[in-house]
Amino acid sequence: MRKGMTRRELEVTDPNQIIEILDKCKILHLGLVDGDEPYVVAMNYGYTLEGDALTLYLHAAKTGYKLDLMRANPKVFFEMDCDVTPFEGDLPCQYGTAYASIMGRGQAELVEDVEAKKEALSLFMKSQTGKDFEFQDKMVSIVSIIKIHVSEYTAKRREMPLLARRKEKL
Ligand SMILES: Cc1cc2nc3c(=O)[nH]c(=O)nc-3n(C[C@H](O)[C@H](O)[C@H](O)COP(=O)(O)OP(=O)(O)OC[C@H]3O[C@@H](n4cnc5c(N)ncnc54)[C@H](O)[C@@H]3O)c2cc1C
């Protein structure tokens, strides 16, 4: 069932803040459909954000269970998070965790074209390291590249409450 964010006031819609979260997270958790069971793997990613259009690029070995699942059903869901900072309070209900995160769904495509794989790996490395890399045919031949066409996503940031910030300064 799809629904809006319960804590709507925490939703992040500013594209610059969304880019900041995408740049920071580095790792996402990819949910796949395994028959009638969920299957989740952690993966590093690269991305492009053109207007609202988010595309994710993942790399993996040539074989593996997640690839088998994607071929059978390309529907995916992902979650990434960063700026994770636990905070304390006086009462149990005042403890919590500050964080920023993005969640969304889309379709996975296994990229086969050599030039497209090189481009995806360059985007992947740029997102992961901030550096520009070039790839030779041989390098891309030994990896799988997964392109996720994200159909919808939302971003959220929970700041540390004022009380906890004051407590930290003491
Ligand atoms: C922080 C982080 C970043 C990662 N980044 C990448 C990435 O960019 N690309 C990538 O391909 N992989 C990455 N991995 C590893 C990834 O999460 C999977 O372990 C790996 O991709 C193999 O997944 P698979 O579905 O192909 O499993 P297979 O290797 O085919 O294994 C099948 C079974 O082995 C078990 N298994 C597999 N992996 C794990 C695991 N990590 N922990 C416990 N049990 C496991 C499960 O029961 C699984 O069903 C990362 C892992 C972490 C923790």
C-alpha cells in the first residue's frame, strides 16, 4: 500500500538537500522480490538526478542470487541513510536517532552494452569517491552493472531535538 509520509513535517523536498543525502549515504539496502518473500542486500551505488528523475547504478559480480531474482522480477525497493546520530534524553521516550534517508521503488535493468557499462561505472565511482575514472573494456567485462530506473522516491531528515542538542553541549 502506498501512502504519504506520516511525519510529513520531516519530509525533504529541496533538490539540493536531496543531492546532499544522495552524496553522503554511499550504501543502499536493495529489496528484491523472492517469490512471495522479501530479499535484501546492502550495495554501494552511483546516481544521476536530472530534475526529479533519479537513476541509480550498482555494480556486482557476474553471478549471484540477487541477479537471479532481478532477472525473474525486476521490481525493486531501496532505502539509504546517513547522518545517523543517536541522542539521549531524561526519559526513555526522549532517546532516539537523528538521520537523513531516502526510500523509493523502481525497475532494475541489467546493463549489457559495453559503453553504457563504462559510463555507469564512471558515475558509480564519481558518487563513491568524488573522483573521475575511465574504464577499459576488460574491466567492465568482469562486472555486472545494474541500472535502477526509480519511479518514485521520498526523502526525510530527522534533526536532533533541541533538548538533546542542549544536553550534548553540557
Ligand atoms: C556495506 C556493504 C556494501 C556492499 N556493497 C556491495 C556492492 O556494491 N556490490 C555487491 O555486489 N555487493 C555488495 N555488498 C555485498 C552484498 O550485500 C551481498 O553480500 C553480495 O552482493 C552477494 O549477494 P547475492 O544476493 O548475490 O548473494 P550470493 O553471494 O549469491 O549468496 C547467496 C546467499 O548467501 C548469503 N549471503 C550473501 N551475502 C551475504 C551477506 N553480505 N551477509 C550474510 N549472508 C549473505 C545469503 O543467505 C544469500 O541468500 C555489500 C555489503 C555490505 C555490507
